[in-house]
Amino acid sequence: MNRPERSFTTDEIRLERRLPTYWRVTFDMPPVNIFGPRHLPLLSDIVTAIETDPDVKVVVFDSAVEGFFITHYDFLAPPEESLAVPPGPTGLQSLPDTLVRLSRAPVVSIASIRGRATGVGSELALAGDMRFASREKAILSQWEVGAGLVPGGGPMARLPRLMGRGRALEVLLGADDIHGDLAERYGYVNRSMPDAELDGFVEALAMRIASFDKEAIAETKRLVDVASLPPDVEIKPEWDAFLAALGRPASQTRLKTLMARGFHRAGDVENRLGFHVGQIGS
């Protein structure tokens, strides 16, 4: 068996070339894998590498932090830090740009979800080509409306295409936690499976795809993209709406309430965010 070759590493996001044709991206931002503006350039660079490498065919995204895939954006970072990150090659702001480019890359992207994929974590998973979830441990959500916010990474454009309008609105406006089996039933993920089987299944699928012809993979994906991906014009307003909502007094009040209860810290609020946003009240 080939030994993994670590080829690109930071403390918080690791890009590992297991084979020239098969890469892994691992998030390691303990204690709860919060994604912030300092991570935007790094993730953008990783997606650029995925887009341009002549050999890679499949990339798996996973987490090294127990209980969390990626939980949400960093609301302690000053908004100016997010605004200071320049737009990407598509002309979109950095996060939506990176997610759009990941969706269109001529490489298969797979999210292996064990723990909370909520907010940005959900949006990254949705931008990928396939999502596989631990039945016991995966939780997906777009919780933002419960905090007076608007999701900013494309879920309003992507979720209805996956699960239909009614279920997408339930996920977005209900702002609650969606566990693995329900996520599978709704089409939020491809499959949920026993936690003990997740790693082996994803590894086998990734290795299988990596053994196929790159041109055939890329052309097939491109044609599926034509039929299924939202255009950029549907993605851009979401980030604008997120930033606008972030500045409203109502959202600031709700975020302060969550912070006082333990938001952004390891503990029950992060572990059961869907429950806690439902307890804030009007």
C-alpha cells in the first residue's frame, strides 16, 4: 500500500497528496473548527491547486477535530477582515468564489462528514460533488436565520436543486440540526452510513475514481455541471445579504445572546446550535 506523502501543510488546514491522483484536505482548527477570514486565502490557494494540477482526479475533505467538520464562520473577527480579502478569479468575494471554483473544478470533490457541518461547513459540503455522512455523528444545518442572519455561501442556490423548494426552506428557515439519516432522506447528502464504515467507504470510492481516466471524469462532470450548478448571478447576492444582515441590530442582539451562552466556545451551544438558536426568542 502506498504511504501518504504530506506535501502541503499548515497548522489548521492540511493538503496531503496520498497519490498524485488522490488528495485529502483536512481541517484541524480546534476546539470546534471555526472558519474565519484568515482561512479564506489558504482555502482559495488549495482550490487553485486542485483546479490546475495535471494529475489529481479526486479530493476528499475531512476533519481532524472530534465532533466538527466545519461549524460556522468566525463572528469574533472584525467584519473589516473579511472585506479586506480581495475577490477571487470569478469576481465573487473570496468565500463564494472559492466554493464556485471548487464546484466547477475538473476534479471530483467529496465531503466526508463526521461531526457538525453547519454554516460554512454545510456550504463547503454543498459546493462539493458528493457528501457522505456518519449516521451517528454527522449533523448538517444552515442555522443562520435563527440568529437573525442570512446564509452567505450559496445554500439558497444549491439546496433547492438538491432537495426541492419545500425541504430547502425547511432547512434554511427552520435553522435546526439535520442528522445523518434525515440528511440522506432529504438529499442533503448522498448517503449516511454507520460511523465505522464511513472512512472505508470514502477511501474505496476515492481510490476507484482515481483509477479512471482524468479526461473522461472531467468531461462527464462538466456536462453534469451544465445541467445542475447555479449560475454566479444566483450566488453573489447571498454573500451581500450575509454582510448586510450581520450589521443589523437584530442579528447583533441575537449573536450577543448566543455568545453569552457559550457560542464560539467548546460546549453545549456549539454541540446543539440548532436547539439554542431556537431558544433565543423574538
